[in-house]
Amino acid sequence: MLRMQNIAKRYGATLALEHVDLEVAAGEVMALLGENGAGKSTLVKILSGLEHPDAGSIEVNGAVRAIASPGQAKAMGISYVAQELSVIGCLSVAENVLLGDTTIGVFRSQSRLARLARPYLERVGLGYIDALRPAESFSVAERQLIEIARLLSRKTRIAILDEPTATLSETEIDRVKAAVRALAAEGCAVVYVTHRLGEVFELAGRATIIRNGRSFPAVATSSVTVDQLIEMMLGRRLDQMFPERRGGGGDELLVIKDCLCPGLTAPISLTLRKGEMIGFAGQIGSGANAILKMMAGLLPIQQGSISLHGKPFTPSSAHASIAAQIAFCSDDRKRDGIFAARNLFENLTAPTIDGISRLGVIDRTREAVRARGIAQQFDIDVNKLGRLAGNLSGGNQQKVALGKWIGLDPSILMVEEPTRGVDVGARAEIYRHLRRQTDAGLSVLFSSSDTHEVHGLADRVGTFFRGRLIDLAPASTMTVESMTRAITHPDLAA
């Protein structure tokens, strides 16, 4: 159904793609794999009409086609769910699902749109939401599922899904998998881009790997192992994904007692020690990130007490939390993790701008020194500090979003989804950097919908279900399976 041959694309002096091939048959799920920056997103943007190749050919159903725009791609039956959300926040959920559908007619009521969108929302597990509410009022994960519902609403023959499960919990991921299988069963050709390699073996019959802008012949997933795929993607062996734990048994730093905030249905108590990393696992809406937002001053504390450094503390605002050396890295780096249109010098020093300025004027020399120091700590190429953050790969953007807070010299770093949309190589780097910081005395609280990530990285693990903390125990006493039971069916958890 789809054949792309010798695709090449250059951005100025940067060669993004060179001699890339991709073939997908009707009813096939083809995994498209590679590190961040390898060229995957550029390739699927060319297929969806968002970018134009400098060389090469594209065949759809055996006919050579020039895809000049997203509209032409849609007319050919090509639908694209991008890694960065394209939901229009001010429009209703129903309007987003049916966006671009010219068959509905000029006269359309909101109730009719909601009725038409309902079947597609139900297919991705969003049958419970009010389709008339603005899309911006829903979580990142729910907005991702809204995008997939939009894809299902179209007469799709070639479906492109770029990191569709990066923000989702296990239950939502299962819904996406079911949708992908349904598309393939209906005869669609599916191009599936993911960094979650377990999904590759569950969904895809073959995998095409891109490395440094060049593709390799597709391999049958039944003939390779996870380690072999990683080696093909990286061009080297990945010795260890998660760094060694070293205890985190310092003095008590943060004591939360009987606290309640929006997102929680029962009070929570916990103690965080110096140099300790606690990971919270839970599905979207479980409350796993509520404590992080409360400590960041983004959610009000409704009851209970907090002690920081042995003194009472109330996170009344983001400013108060930052002043108390509490840093918070959001799960939505596009919206509030980076300044995409500013260079890395400015991004890395933004939280500490007072320390590099005088009388409201930034000292560019001090800015450069501080930015280089942070960049070196997080293995960000210092020669790229003049680039715009929005032009970096997802992995490097995430390192910038995390690294900028280190310049604040925080005592506590809180992170939502630390490796969302990040490839295996960059994941291992981020894990290593976080562990290095805790070894130096930083305390870390993070939430993640990836149970393997929480289990492998955290010293202690907290599991959440419907706003309640089910358990908080050393990671060594848990398994991924027991964690999954706790965040989905706690009554069955061992």
C-alpha cells in the first residue's frame, strides 16, 4: 500500500534523511524505530504532507504520488497523529474529533457533533467524557486519545502514529493497542513510531530502523530480541538501562502528614530523605502527580501539614516553592517545559535569571558560563547552545527541561513523566543524570505511567489508584506485575 524510496531531506547544512526506504503492506503494522533525531519524525512529516522531500519517490497503492500538503495526504487516506499534540484547546472535544470533516455540512449543532463523535471516543475509552467541553480542560493523556479518535473518524487507509502512547497509562495504552489492531484488521497500513519496545513485539510484524538519517532493511520482529533492536538503533550495545541504587538514606528532608489536595480522595503521609528518589506509579487521573503539583504550589493544600528542613512550610505559590529550593518539571515540555523559540542559553538559565542579571539587564557572559556548566552536567552539546530549543530532538529537549532546574541548586526536584517521548539511549542518559544528582544529595519525587521506569529507577515506590496512595515501599520489595495490579485492581494486589 505504501512504498517510499530513496527519500532525502536537508535543512541547510544538516542532512536529516539520506536514502531512506519504507514499505508497508495493507493490514500490516510497521514499527518505525530510531533514536531521537534519527529522522523518524521528518520521514512521517513528509508522508503526511507537512514536509517535502528533496529527493526520492512515494507510491500509494502502486501509483507515484506527490504529497504537497496535509490536505492532499488526507484525500489519499493518509492520517497522522503527531508526537506533539495538535488538539485545538479552545474547541470542543467533538469539534476536535471531527476537525476537517467536510461531509457534515454547514449547519451543525454542537449536540449533533457530540453525537457523531461519540462512537470514536468510545473506541479509545473516552466514552465517559463530555464531548462539548473544551479540549484544553482535559489532561495530556486524554488529549492524546482525542487525537487518535480523530484519526479513527477519517477514512484512513494509511495511519501514522508518532509516539501515541508516550503520555498514557497501562489502561490507555491498551485502548490504543486495540485501536491499532482494529485499523490493521480493516486493511489499513499502519506506521507505528514508538520508544516503548515492548509494544513493537506486541503490535508489529516488522520493524524499519533509521539511524543517523539512513534506513536499514526491515526486520521481522519474530527474528530479533529487544537487545538486538536496541543495538541496531544505537549502533552500539546499551550496557545498562537503570543505574545502580545507592540507598538514599540521609536525614529527613520533607515530611508530609495527612495532606489532601485536588486529585486526591484520601489524605497522604510520607517522608522524603536527602538523596532519596521516590517514584509514584498510577494511571492518568489516579492522583500520582497530585502531591508533586501541590508541593510546586500549583494545587492548593486542603488539609494536613508539611515540614521542610524541619520547619513548617506551605507551598502557597510556584514562587514560594522555588524560593524554598523546590523545582518542578512538568510532563508537557511543549507547553511549559521549554521556551521553544528561545536558544539554549536562555532556556538553561531561565529559572536563575536573577543570578545572571543586574538592574534588569542580563549579563551575557555570566549567562553563557552558567548555561555551559548545566549543559555539561546533562551531556548537552555546548556547541549547540545557540540553537533554538524547539529545533532539538525530543531527548535533548527533555534534558534541557530537566537540566535548567539544576542551576537553581534545588534541594528537591519533582518531575512528571521524566522520559516522555524519549528514546532508549536518551532514557538511559536521563536516568543516569537523575541518579548522579541524588548521589550528590538531591532528593527526587517523580511520577510516571511507565511502571518499568518507576520500578527500575526509584528507591521507593508509591502506587496510586483513584486518588489514594495504595502502598509506599522499597522498590526491591515490589515487582512490575505487583505494581500493575496495585494501580489497576488494588483489591487483587498481593
